[in-house]
Amino acid sequence: MKIRPLYDRVVVRRNEEEETSAGGIVLPGSAQEKPNQGEIIAVGDGKVLDNGEQRALAVKVGDKVVFGQYAGNNTIEVDGEELILMSESEIYAVVE
């Protein structure tokens, strides 16, 4: 994969969408909610602070993360795969 985000941005591969509801009902594609979890596949170099220094990101490639439902409105397609480009601040937690 040939993508390198800049500064404090990360590229996330969203987890697969649920095809059935909690009650076992099969959901059509239009009714499926996009999951708010994914795996980081690329990270930028870090955030540039006001004093010019660069702060490293708190996440790394391979981390499983939780983000907001409307986070990462920037979807991109790389090698036929839909990925999300978002800022580190849009990530709520790392799943361990």
C-alpha cells in the first residue's frame, strides 16, 4: 500500500459491517450501520506544536481503535479498498 498521511493524521481500515441485527434480523445494505471501530494501517509523523516541535502520535500501525460515527469524513480508495483518513484527535480509544 502506497499512502503516507501527513502530520497528525492516520489511515484506518474500518471493520466489516454487521449484516444481522442483535435480534437476528438480516439487514439490507442501506440499513446497515457503519462500524465505529477499525485498524490503523498508516500514521503521520506527528503534530507540529506552536513552538515548532513535533509531538509523536499516541497510536501506531496495527492498533485497533474506536472513533466517532461521523469521524473521518474523508474516505479514500487505495488498491480497490475504501479507507478513512482522519485526525488523531477523532480517535476516542485504543482497544487492547
